[in-house]
Amino acid sequence: MNFEPAVAKGFQDFLPPESQKRAAVRRIMEKYFRLYGFQPIETPTIEYDELMRSGNLEEDEAVSDRFRLKDRGSRNLGLRYEFTFQLARILKQNPNLKLPFRRYQIGSVFRDEPISSSRFREFTQCDIDIVGDSSTEAEVDCLAAFSDILKELKIKPRIKVNNKKLIISILESLKIQNKDSVMKELDKIDKIGEDEVKGNIRKYADTNQVLALFKLMEKPMDFFVKNLFDGAEEISSLLEKAKAYGFKVEFDPYIMRGLSYYTGNIFEITAEGQKSSIAGGGRYDKLVGKYLAREIPAVGISFGLERLTSLAKIKPKPTKTIVISIEQDKEAINLAKKLRKNNISCILSFNRPGKALDYANSYKIPYAIFIGQEEMKSKKYKLRDMEKGQESLLTEKQILKKLEK
């Protein structure tokens, strides 16, 4: 049987122009990560399976869908399904790490789950986290950084927040048991609708409790603050502080997020006109310090590069020019070096002009510079605008000035 090479199911390649757009989005993200003082880290793609499923994480869908491996020593390993759980190991192995620790990470994560046109088994995750800071300011800082990224990508966000302590407090006020199961059902309301969610919750509560729950969920934030519901003050503080940064945050009591390790405020961001979320996160104060036998406050936000790239209204910049040598290779090489020294991207071509121009058109390179015997005599280079078809003779200094724009 002949082997027909193909991408494995659930995985994908990225080629120009899509790969160029991804790179442009990534540069914008990293610019704001650095502006907000986050430090880059890198972690292994493979971790011990015990680390990935420790505690009550095994119950979470992302964890149960992890890729499992064994090495030659029969050790149980797996491909990381996210980055957050790795922070617990990092703090255990680096106990003297100065807190608060502000980190960002971009890399591949893997989930062995059903695939669709928009769901793959490998995707690029982007995280920012602040470890060792329990303040609401840290939460707002994460949201502000992401808000600035979206602004430059020309994506209009809708930022919604909830609080796990508040939801537990609401359920306890109604004497509803099986709180984790009820929260998982509430998290499905956008997918399956209110009626079906109510029906599912009746497995854990009677009809009066269910009706009272949904009536309570309609109350404004002021009601929960005045009646001293746990977690309400944390949300109220977040809503107020976000105003100082100039972005709007909404309270939504139905946001639960999929991972069980959240302990306080929870975030979910959607794009205007879109139902599915583009980012999520929150406070997880009981996770990162567990191997040090102490609680270390932490908050973060996570988003996928693929989703953000698909929504970004930006055009990646192609290579600026192609330098075409017409039997003037040394001069062409020298000009290319000067262009690159001035941060002007270029490609050298020693092919026939027709072939070089065809190549430039294929990759949407906007300018072509011809260097031949006539150009050497006049000490001016022929610059062609590939889109307009216009040509002009310019000195080296004029070309550098024009292409620097």
C-alpha cells in the first residue's frame, strides 16, 4: 500500500498569508504583555501525568481529554492541555521566585477531543498570570492588557464577570446541595437554553428551589452587595476599578468556566456579534501553592491565537521589496544589506526580471528595485510600484526614505 502524506486528524498547517497574520497578531500580543510588565516563560510540552490530573482536576473535561503517553521507562506522561497547572510545579521547584511573579506564555497545547471546523487537537494558547497578588488591581491589570490587545486588533469585546464564591453563596442560601453539579449545569445555559438547564438542575433540587434560584440570578449586583453575599464585594470592586482603565465590564451570574480550580472572580470575553468566548480566566488561589503546602493567590487570563487571528481586522505586512540584480550582483547585495540595516525587509533575486516579478506578485511584495548597467551609470535605481505599475528612478537615499514609510 502506498502511503499518502497528510496532516494527522485534528491538526493543521499554517502557510502565508495566514501564517503572516498569526505572526502579526502574536507580535501585538507580546508588545502589550511586555508593556504591562509580564515576563516570558517556557515550559515542557510533556509533563508527568500525575501532575496534570492531581487534586480534583481529573473531573474537568480538558483534563480527561488529555493525550496520555508512556516513555521507554514505562513512566506515565502526557501532552500539556493548558499552562496553569505547570505553575504549581514551577513554584515548588523555584521556591525563592520573587512574588508577585508576572508571567506570559505562548505555545501549543493538546486535547484529544472530538474535532470540528473550528476545534482542533492542537492549538496555540496565550496566557498571562500574576502569582502572589490577591488584589482586585491584579485582576483588572490582566483584563486591561487583553483589552488593549483587542483594541489594536480592532475587535470589539464584551467582558463579563462572575464570582465562584457568590454562586456558592446563592446556592447555600437556597439550601441546594451538589453545588458543583448545579454550577456545571448553569454553565451550559448559552448552549442548551434555560428550560433544559432547569430540567437538569431538578436532579439536584426541587421545583421551588429551582424557581427561586433563577429568580435570584436575575438580581442586580447591588442586591448581592447589600445582602452581604460572599464574593459580591469582589465583583463590585472589579467593576469599579475597570472604569479607571476605560473599559466596561458586565456582571453575568451564569459564567462558571470549565475548570474547577477557580476560587473567586471569573472572566469571560466574547467578541461583538459572536456567541462563543474568545478568552477566559479568573482567580485561582488554591492551585499554584499546593506543593508548598500553602495558599498562594493567583489570577490569569487565557486565549487562543487561532480564534483571535480569525477575528483580527488587521493586514499583515508583506516583505517590502524585491531587489532584482541584472548582472550587478555585488551592487544588489550591498543595497539589500543597507535596506535591512534600515529595517526594510527585502528579498534578493538573481533570476530573470520577468521571473522575479512573477514571484513578487505571488507573495504580494509591493515594490521591486532593478539594478542593471543603466542604473549603475546613472547612480539611480529603478523602483516599481507593483500595484500601480508606476516606475521611478531614485537615488539610494531616496529609496531608503520612501520604503521606510
